[in-house]
Amino acid sequence: MYPKNAPQSFRCSRCGNTFKVDQGSNDICPICGFNCKTGHCQQLETSDEGY
Ligand SMILES: [Zn+2]
């Protein structure tokens, strides 16, 4: 069971920027270029429930 449309966000542990990532395709912070895959960024689950 893989959630196909599970939007995920990373919170860069270097600059604090929060950015969306596609399924494991891009884990690089667009602001500072920090690699969140190896940098242990905080993972945030973004839900579209409008809260
Ligand atoms: Zn960053």
C-alpha cells in the first residue's frame, strides 16, 4: 500500500525553508541547496484538508 498522492514537505535544517518534494525525486532545498536526504531534515506531511 503506497499512498500515491501523499504530498510531503521537508523543513530544511540549515535555512529553515519548507519546501514540497515529489516522491523522492527532489530532496534538495531550493534555497540553500541542502540535501535533505542525507541531512536529516524534518519531514512534514502536508494534508489538503484545509486546516
Ligand atoms: Zn535550505
